[in-house]
Amino acid sequence: MTDSVLQSVNNVFEVSWGRLSSDMGVLYSLQKQRQEEARTVRLSWIGNGVLFDVSTDNGKTWETVKNGKITRLKNPGRKIVVKALLPIDSNTFLDNYILEINPSGYSLFTGKVLEESTGLVYFGGRWYDPEIARWITPDPAEDGENWYSFVNNNPINNIDLDGYFTSPWQVLHLAAGIIEESAIMAVVATMMGTITPYISPVLPMLVPVLVYMGAEAIINDVTYMIKNFNHVFLGRPTDNECRLYGKAIARSFSIIIFGAASVKRVKGYSSSRQFQNKSGWGKGTKEWPWHHLTQQHSTNTSQFGKGAIHNIFNMVKIPKNVHIRINKYICKNHEFTGGKVFWKWVSEKSYAEQYIYGIKILVKAYLNLL
């Protein structure tokens, strides 16, 4: 390096090795032509602060290599050039380097290192014995029928990057899960439509339970899908995991579609009395009064609309003693409400939040836990 180069502060100069010549502090070299295609390289050097790149396409693209580490080239080629980047710094120096092309101890077919002492190849997930074409440990994901075979005995069409091979057809297992669960949900929906006329007397008591179960199923499925998204679509899932994920997709969407269609068909009324007189669900009695899950006070009717309050999804027939327990509870102050009466406190929540509170309170009232 010349004095003029050392004085070029905050610059980086490139050194391409092969022929030592300099021109204004930049060293160039002739590229090396090989008969055998360079697939891997190992570059070892003595120095400090030096970065090395390798190119096999006349310098169009460069791949960074680490000192003493075998690097599998993304673009194998027969013409190779090495470039050294030396920051202008008093601590930067380079004494020598050795370039090995396709070094021994490397499996060119799989791109993994062959340990000469054991004769085994380490893929990152487990060890492979090339002599018997089998893994020496079972598949951690337990995928497929044979957990010791390499790429399902089909190396022409399959690859295994880390020892966790999964079938390229797993998208079919995902689709199978969707189709299977969709069929089940379609049968359930058909059955519900068939038996509804026969269970109409108890349906007002079942609706909130069914809504709660549906909401809980959606929450659980969506949580599951978010948690396992990266594993299923970006990782190495098993066939069964793909199928279960497909079922979760179908189940959540089916419940949402069925629920939306049901809500669309539900008619709302302007008052509780109108609902009892015209809905066909009948009037309440002293022993079995109608109860609103989301309360029917003026605050709610003004912000959600009367129809959202007075309908079969929000009204349920319950025993008199259960109704009394609920009324006592919602008219009291509680610690979690900050000293406010419960019905006033909960009226500040959204319709969905109030509805869920209503179902939880109803369940506790039935169990006499309020």
C-alpha cells in the first residue's frame, strides 16, 4: 500500500488478488480459469479488518466468505475472482491468503460437510450416513412412514436442506383438512336447520350458549392459526399439523359465515313487548321471564339500536330465581367496576363485550356463584 492510499481517510479500496499490481492504491488481478466448476471455496488468510468476496461471473455478483470457513457458492462457475476490501485504518493489514476451490471434506451433491473421522454428513438437524443412504437418528418431526429414509427415497425430485424433510405435497394435506372440516360444518348446519322447529321451545335458552361456544371456538382457532402460521407456512410441519391447520381455517370461517347469515335473518323489534307479541317466541311468565344479555336501558338502545337489543340472540328465557340473582348482581357496586354500579359500568363497553359479560353472568347465576 502506498502513502497516498493511507492518507485517503474514510474511503475503502478493493484488492483483487492474482497479479500484484497497483494503480492509485487499487490492486487488480486476472481471474482464474478452471476446468472444473467451482461450487465451494475455503479462503484462509492472515490479517485484520479485511473482508473477502468471491465472484464467478466476471464481478457481476459477489459472495462474502469467512476466514477458514467453507462457503457454498450460490452461482457456481469456472472463472473465479477474489476481492479483498481493506478499510483505510492503521490497524488494517493483510499478510497472506490461501484459496481452496472445492476443498476435500465437502459433499458436492448435498452441499453439506462430510466428517472424515466418522464418515457422516451433518445437515443441521441430524446426521446422515451416505454409505447406507439413511439417517442414523429418526426424524424429529416424525413425518411420513419411514423416519430414517432420505427424502422419501426420491433424491431426484426432493431435497433436504437441514434433515427435517417434509413432503412437497403438504399443501394437499392442508386442503384436505379444509375440505374435511367444511363438510362436517355443512352437515352440522343442515342438521341445525332440520331440528330447529323441534327444539324451538328451548331454543331461547340455547341461543346464548351456542353463540358463546361459537365465539370461543373462533377465538381458539384464530389464536392457534396466528401462533402456528410461521411453522406451517415457513417451517417444516408434519402432514398431520397441516391437516389440523386446515381444519382450524375451515371451522373458524364456517362459524363466522353461519353466524353472519343467522344474524342477518334475525329480526329486531322496537321493544321487549313487541318482541314477545310478534316474534313467535311467546311471552314471558312470572316463573320464566325473558332476560336481556346486553341490557335494555336507554343508553344501550340509543347507541346500538332497539333492534340489536330486542331479538332472539340477545333475549333468553330463564327461571325466576336466576333472573333475581342477575338483577341483584348488576345493580350492585363491585371492586372491579371502580365503585360504579355494574350496569352503568358495563354500559361503557362495546356491544360484544357486554354480550360476553351477559353470558358469563348468566352461567354464574345458574350455578349460584354470583
